[in-house]
Amino acid sequence: MRFRFVVAIMITIALSAIPAAAQAPKAAAKAWTPPRLPDGHPDLQGIWNYSTLTPVERPKDLADKPFFTEQEAAAYQKRLMQTRNVDLDRETAPTARGVVNGTVETADLANAYNEFWWDRGTQLVKTRRTSLVIDPPDGRIPPLTPEAKKKMALLVEANQRPAQGPEDRPVSERCIVRPNSGPPMTPTGYNNNFRLVQTPGYVVIFNEQIHDARIIPIDGRPHLAQNIRQWMGDSRGHWEGDTLVVETTNFTGKAPFRGSGENMHLVERFRRTDKDTL
């Protein structure tokens, strides 16, 4: 099976998949013509991988640098790959910590897994951006409001108390939803794959993480009523030229993405830029 790649993610008011040419630091190459389905829309179908070495947020030591040069990108990739492919020593594993796409993760205490089992990506995004966040210009997600910080603190406190039952454990731990599997889809340590299927009137995104299928109507129907809330929200799609635009609302607030709430309005954009890149 040949894997294909989702090039990057941007965050403005919402997260979206971004086309490679739109963010490239060099002049765009000649436009590529995608294959078409009988309805005339581009064929986006396939199994896609969205793992990447590019962090979601720009590292603070790269604060004023939105793009790497070719040489800098090669050196950054080499350093990360060398670091991540060194198996942790059993004696240091209980206290060792690693960074995965900007998130600190504790090493497996029992040493059950080495780097062979992780799927953290092997390349930066093609645009050589230093973060997946492109707006704000500093490449970092704005801080939480004071009210949101209070809510997050209460959530952390609740998760630290002994559970009275499975309902007291986080939904990601119970494999109900995972914040990275979408929407929106963001890179993590493993399961960074999804299958995209197009049918008349619908697009289906089936994610490897948690194995949920997001069935997205593209026939112009309105969103569900505001009192109906779903784990993955309520998605509706439409075409803008060769770009599939998916808007998702009606989240539950029980699985917030990076501190967002139930009223998050997520916009994703999918456009195929070559035979192996979405």
C-alpha cells in the first residue's frame, strides 16, 4: 500500500487543511490537474497520512521565523529523526520524557514499546513552515481566557481524583473520542491515517484513530438544530472550485480541542495538489 500525505494544517478562526502551493515560499509550480469523478468534482479518495515532524505550534526559539530554508529544514529533520530513533535505556525510561509535535509525553515505564512502534512522521511539511499554525503570525495558539483556564483547571483536578466509575475517566482514555482524530485531525504519535470516500451527495472520512466514520452531506442541507450535540459535531460540506470545504458545528463541549468549547465553528479545506498530496 502506498501512503499519501496531507500537507499541513492551518489555524485562523478554525483549522483547515491547506494547499501546498498557497503557502510555498517559492514561486508556485505549474498547476496540477486532479482526476475527476463523474460529477465533475476532483477525486480526493484514498488512504491519507497526516503525520509530520512539523510541530503544531512554532517553537519559541523560532519565534520570528515562519519558514525554514532548504538547508535548515534538512538539518532540523535529521536532528529530530536521530533523537526519536534512539531507544530509551531501561534505567532512564521511568523518568525520560519526549516531545511529540510540541506535546510532552512520558516514556512507557514498562519499556513495552520502542521507536519502531511510533508513527510520528519522517518529514516536515512541503512548505517548510516552522509550525502548522500560520495565523496568528507568531505561529502559536492564543492563550486561554481566564474563564477557560478555570474550566481546564477543574477538569484536571477531576481527572486526578480516584474514579468512582468509568464515567469519571477522560473520554480519550475510554476510547470514545480522541482530540487528534478529528475533527480537526492533528498529528500525534500513531494512527495518523484516514480513508476518504466520495459518493453522490456525501463525503466520508474514516479515521484510523478510534475508527470513527464522519459522514458529511454535501447536498446543501442545513446543520442540525443547536440543541442536538454530537461527539464529532455536525459536519456539512460544499465545493468552492476544486476545494472541498467542510464546516462543523454542534460540538458537545465534553471533548474540547485545545480548550475550545461546544460553540467552536470548525472550517476544514481539502484540495488535492498532486497525485500523492492532499
